[in-house]
Amino acid sequence: MGSCPGICEIIESKDELDSFQHSNGSIQPCFASIADEKVGKLPMLKTGRNCSVQDDLNQIFEAIDRRASVRSLGLSQKSDAESKSKNASKKPVRIGVSQASGIGISESVTLKQALRGLCISHASEMAAMKRLSKSVGSPGFSEAGAAKRLYRAVVVEASEPGLPLDDGKGSMVEISLVPESSTSDSCQTMTETLQVARSNSSTPSVHSSPRLAVATTTKATKDKGQLKGEIVIELSEAEGRKQIPKSVQKGNLKSATSLSNSNTIKSVLEQEETGSTFSDDGSKASKLKSVQKCDPSLTPSFRDSNTVSKPSQSASNSPRAVKPIVTSATIKKLAAVRREPRDEIIPQPMEAGTKTSTVVMVQKEKVRSAMGLSISSTIKKVLEVDDPDPVLAEVGCKKSFIEPSLKGDHHSLPSFFSSNISIKVSKSASNSPRTVKPAIRPKGFRKKTQTTCDDVSNGDELPGTNSMSCRTPSYVQQKLKKEPASPSSSNTSSSYEVNSSSTGQGASNLHSSSNGFNNRVQGVKANAKSNLREKGDFSQSSSSIGDYSSSTSISDESNLSGSSCGGSRPHMSKDLRWDAVRFVEMRTGSLELRNFKLLKRLGCGDIGTVYLAELIGTDCLFALKVMDNEFLASRKKMPRARTEREILQMLDHPFLPTLYSHFTTDKFSCLVMEFCPGGDLHVLRQKQPNRCFSEEAARFYVAEVLLALEYLHMLGVVYRDLKPENILVREDGHIMLSDFDLSLRCTVSPTLLKSSSSIVEPAKKLTGPCAESSCIDPFCLQPSWAQASCFSPRLVSTPAKARKPKPKSELAAQVTPLPQLVAEPTSARSNSFVGTHEYLAPEIIKGDGHGSAVDWWTFGVFLYELLYGKTPFKGSGNEETLANVVTQCLKFPDDRIVSFQARDLIRGLLVKEPDNRMGSVRGAAEIKQHQFFEGLNWALIRCAIPPELPKSFEAAVIAAAPKKNTAKTLEFKANGKHVEFELF
Ligand SMILES: Nc1ncnc2c1ncn2[C@@H]1O[C@H](COP(=O)(O)OP(=O)(O)OP(=O)(O)O)[C@@H](O)[C@H]1O
């Protein structure tokens, strides 16, 4: 035995087999039979018969095969199985069964190990057989094959399941190297969806030398008869790609492959680091390690070129587009170890990358031409061709920034822009009695300002207002006197300056170097179509009143931190504006005002000014709300600004705005929002015949608003400022609620309400898809309101006395109502005096405290105004209006025919006592069931064809651009002073 290692091994194996028989009862019968059969052959070994190791191995594997066959066929068919398994053992397919196990193929295998493997698992058997049936040096077993398997193991593990391997050109594993110093930052701020390319790294910047794009590919070489795996790390740096061969001993290879992909690279690199073979810069290894430690999902990859190798949704849609390289989902998994087709992502100015770089650039050009003109270039073109106005031309084409200086007015823009064109702005008092706070607004603009009341509790004075007493009925004043009034100082002048000389170094750099994103911008044009017309002549005026004197049940911050600016919105992955923002953030470290080119002032609110702004270098348009920090602080409006931002951050709804980003500088707080090019419903209504919407159109708009309010309520947000001016129209004609600085945040405690049969009408025969789902199964967990919410509007609002007694048969047919889940803040209470005069709910005016029911009041006023062209309680002045709201009965004008259903809904909503108001108890679900909405497909309304589409973008731009020989100034009136305003 001692002379024959094979014998020793076999005996040991036998022992092990024996011991296994004892230890594993489940397999024992099968195994025992095999062992018995082996007895006849084993004596040859025991008697010292001369045998080769190969013979022994053959015998062993025959036993293995028999055992496997017996396992599969059962004991009763043992004999057949043996013969079959013998044949099977010779089939090459068995050898190649385990791809993964092949990773460890470099390890020399002893018989002992092979036999031990027999007792471990079937997979181990396969591996052992594979090793022994093919010698290391056989043609079918190459180191290249091993390396390939190693590569596959690494890449497949790291890739998305199902991602096809590209063993040819795609055999790259890319690693991003970020310096220690910048890793933490980038991990926080950068996402995986973009890879920023940098073409000229000679310019020192934050993103230049520290970030290295490392591509690793596994290769295999045979060195001195030993299997070695070689990992080539390719450092893509400005000066070119370096290939740093890394010799990995077979042990390393084995250990590497047994680890996870990231660990694999990490462990290999650690060894290389100690061996100083990684690169000439020893720090790179540690840098790479630091990246590996970083959250992979947050590790971006930078490349030195203009090419952006980010998977482009739009590009993928285009036949000529650059093929998406790695899906974002893949990148998440491959953040540290990423495989990307080399020819598309390595636009390096180096030998190997030159060709591919050219390819990319060609593809980019194709994409660009396929996309046509970008939005911003359309604007520029229009302005250049049609508008000789040098100011507008400068704004559109050369002057990227506008700077109004802060002269006692919050409507100011960044001061860090140099300015050499000053525009005098003067204001005159509004003619409207309801105009409380002056603001820079187009002539005739129906003001959407807020009165000083929002700062009543602070004793703060707001511009253009004297005190609450001037607008509030005396009996209301009495109630309000407990809160200190705060007259406001008026903004009498402001100066806007246009930067005609400099757009800022950073901006110009960005502009010139960030064309890469344009290649992936597709479809943004449609999103960014803008109706740039100034708002027309409007007869009515209303103002929002903000008061944060007291409110109960304000939600905590944690409620608001739910959604970030996009990462958690996979359904918005096609929205390239996210990518645009990230693109710039990654390039510049953070978003700043200088990254935007302000194209047009969209309007001024109480806390800031909203601009149409192009994110430089991306062709993406945004609504940029700029708020002056000093003004906010001095007017104690910081909480309102914060509230708006926090609410916007939470929103993720088709009828609510998207906040792409926000940033704060020393001077300004900015919100980067979705731009709505269609104007607002107030303007739209003015254009309708008789300045009223048709009932069908009104139903569409109020239905979308209702869904938005329902969503807000469920988030614990009472909107409080519903009015047509705050309903913006998207370019697709659907609506978007805006302006949340007056909103109330509160906690929501979902409750199950027992529906009473007196409220819920008997189920009608449904015609929609919900007919079958109108479940009456008492075990069904679907709440009753949900059953009816889609297609089965039911009359729930009719006052009790107005309801006719039901026939007995009908009552018998009533569906037993299930408890209704109410997830709206119906019990929230605030004593704030907020809103717009004509829209203020009685309980707000009376100071009785209010909750979410105020939104249903304003909803009623809103519907009324859309249908009748005016608000129901409008008086000759604000005081009268407030008095009317509290005391006057609801009346419908006779000069316009409106359906009973519409009037019934308005009647139910404009109930002065909030507790009796429709929606106050059961929320939006109750309103949705009203007959006015009968037949409306709530679930699909977002896909419905809207009543009206905004003007085409180009036409709107042309219309917005000042005409030839027209005066270069636009005049606005505020507080009796004329304002010269040349900017837009
Ligand atoms: N996302 C947007 N897209 C297009 N225009 C917008 C957008 N957001 C706001 N606007 C326009 O900018 C103007 C100012 O809006 P902002 O929300 O700052 O104030 P406001 O609506 O006047 O109300 P408030 O004074 O109560 O804040 C509005 O007239 C609105 O039409």
C-alpha cells in the first residue's frame, strides 16, 4: 500500500465510504449495494496486485456512475442503471456539466480529494470526474478556457440575470477609480446612471486626474507549465490607457473566483497592491479599494471624453441611436465591476480607443441629426431670426444669465453675474381691490399673490398691504384680532440686469464641453414645448393669503423624506431631465445657478420668481424657482419655502410637479421643477367662449385636480390654495397643480369607516370593466369605495331631504357596504389664515380651525368658476367677498345652463359647515362617486384626450418673442409706479 499511493487513497476512500454509510442513512442502502459490488474488484488491490492508478480511478468512477444511476433509477432497476451510467460517464457532456466548477480547475487534484468529493455532493462528483477524465494539458482543457470561465463567473454574477455575454468585444470589466478624497462625495451625490466623459484631461479640474476609468479583462496564459490567470487592468487616463498585467497565481485565481465579483477584484488588487505591480502609481490600488468599499450603487464612472456612455432610453429607441451600453439596473450591480462594450464606451485618445471613439462620435452625430433641433436651439433660432431685439437676442443667445439686483425686492437674481445692462423696473398699484401684495406681473395679470396675513402671527409686514383689517369683515376682524396683523411694505422698485459680457467661466466651460448629453436627449423637445406668451388680459384678481399662525398635527420631517429627487421613480426613467440634472451635477459637483440659462420669467410668487431655464449643455428646460434667502428670512417666509420644497420632494404623481433638484447658495434657494408650457387654467378659461369651460372640459380638469388633491391628502398635505391660476397645463394638455407654499402638512391616520347604506346608493348595473369586480363577497378585503372608485360613480352627496324614498325592491338590492378606508387628513386642524380671498373657506375666514375639508370647498369654487366664469361669492372688494363667503347663500347664475349634476356637486361642496361638506368625512372617494363624474374612467384619465392642447412650441416661442419695431419695454403696474421691464 505504501508503494502505491493509489491503493492508500482507495482504502481511505473505502473507509470514508464506510463511514459515510453509517453517517448517512438515507443513502446507505444505495451506497451499500455499490460497495458490495466493489468488493469483487477491490481484492485485487488488497492482494497487492499490480495496478495503475488510472485503473483504480476507472474502477472508482465506475462505482460513481453506478451510484448515480442507481440514485436516478431506484434500487429496483439497479442493474440497468449501472450499465447506463457507465456509458453516461463517458459522455463529454458530463465533463462540461459544471461551468462554474471549472473555475477552480487549476488546482491539482489528488485521488483522495477526488474520492472525498464523491461523498460530498453530486456536483463535487462532476467536478472530480472532470478533473480526472481530462488531463490538465489536454486540448480540451485550456487555461484560456479556465480564464473564460473565470471571466464568465465574475461577469455573470455581476451582471443582470439574463444579460447576454459578449465574449468578443464585450469582454471588459470596468471599474471606476475615484480618489479617496472624492469618493465619499461622489458616492453621495452621484448616481450610476451616467458616465461622464471628459475629453481633455489636461485641464485640471475636480474630475480630471483623480477619477480613473479602469477596464479589466481576464485573460489566461500558460506560464512555465503552470496555469495562470492574468487580469489586465486597463487604466483609462487622459494620457492614454495603460495595460497593467497582473499575474495571478493559480491559488489566487481559485480564491478570486470563489469570492463575489467585487471581492474578487478587490482581493486580487490587494495582492497586487502589496506586490506593487498594479501600476506605477501605488496609490491607485488603494484608490480602487476605496471605491470597492464605497456603495457600489453610488459609484459613478468617469471617462475622458465627451462621450456619454450612459444607457440612453431615447437612443435605444432610435435605430440610429447609440446602443445602450449598460442598463441602469445592471450598473447598479456592476457599479464596481462593470462590463460594457468597449467600442462604445472607450472614446479615449489612445491607440486602442481611437477607433471606437470615432465610432461613438459618428453615432452621436447621427443621433443628433435624428433628434432634430433641440428646444433651446429652437428658441435661439427663433429669437435670432425673428427677433431683432438685442436684449432678447442676448438673453436667448449670448447672455446666459440674468441678474436682478436685490433692491428691497425679493424678485432678484444672482448677483454674482456681472452685469452691464440695467433695466429699470417700476411698479404701479394694482387696480384690483383684491390685489393685496404688489408683485412684478404682466399687465392685467390676475395676481396670485399672498396677503400679509401669512405673516400675521409673526408681526411681519409684507409689501403692499396694510393689515388684515382692510380686507376682512368686521366680525371676522374681531376673530382675527387675536393674531397680530402685519402690514407689509411694498416693493416699489427693482432692477434687473442682464449679463451681456460674461456668462461665467464655469458656465461657458460647461456649455462648450457638455455636448455629450445632447446625444441622449430625445423627446425632451416635446416635454419642453413652451407656450411663452405672457398672460393675457384678465378681469379678475385674487390673492393668496398665507398665515402660519398655528396648526395642529403637523407631520414630522420623517414623513417627508420618503422620496428623493428621482432615484425612487423607476417609472420616470424615460424622463431625460433626470439624467440631465445628474449629468451636470456630476460634472460640476453640484447644481448651481450658473448652470442655467434663464430664458424667460414665468412669473413671480410671494416667495420667489419662477423662470424658464435651460440647463446649459443639456437642452432641457426647467421651471427654476429662485428665492432670495435674505428676503425669505426678513419676511419670515423661510418655513413656507421649506414647506414647498419638502412637499415637492414627496410628490410623484402625473398631475403634480416633479422636483428634479434643489440647491441653496448663500444668496438664493432654488427649485428645479418640471416646466409646464401650457399656461394656467385661469388664462385658458379666458380664451374660452364666454370665458367659461364647457361642462365636459370642466369635468376633465376638475377630475384631474381631484386626483391630485386625493394624492396630496393621502400624503398628509392639505393644499389650501386651489384656484385656476395654480393649475398649470402641461404640453400634453393634462394638468399640473403647482404652488405648495401655503399647503398644510399633517399626519394621516388611515381609518376604516363603516359605510351606511343610507349613504351608499345601491349598486347600479355597471357597464365598465369594474362590473365584474364589484365584489359583494363579505370576505373580500377590497374596500367598498375602491370597488366603485374606477367606473361606478354613485350619488352620495344628495342631502337627506332631497333623496327620494327608495322602493322596497331597490332597498333589498342594496349591497351591504364594506368599511371604507379613509386615508385623508380629515381630522387635521389649522388656524392659519391662508388662501385666496374668493376661494377662502368659511371656516378659515371665521378662524374656527380648518382641515382637509377646505380643499373640498375650494374645489367647489373652482368648479363653479370653470363653469360660470366667476367665483360664487365674489364681492366688490375683498372684505365683501369674505363676508359673502361666510354669509351669502350659494346662487347659480341663470344666464348659463349647467347640468343638475354639476350644480348638485357644487352644492355639496360649498356647504359652509365643513362637517357637512362633501368629502369631509370620506375624502375624495366620496366626491369621485358623484353623478357628475359618472362614466369617468378615473384610472385612465391620464390617458384621456384633454379638451385642449397648448399651442405648438415653435408658435409659442415666436409669439413670445417681441416683434420688430415694438417697444422694448414691457410695463407693469404696481403701487402706482410704472415698471420698465425689458427682459422678457
Ligand atoms: N412649473 C412651472 N411651469 C411653468 N410655469 C410655472 C411653473 N411654476 C410656476 N410657474 C409660473 O410661475 C408663476 C409664479 O409661480 P409661484 O408658484 O412662484 O407663485 P404663485 O403661483 O404666483 O403663487 P404664490 O405667490 O402663492 O407662491 C406662476 O404664475 C406660474 O404660472
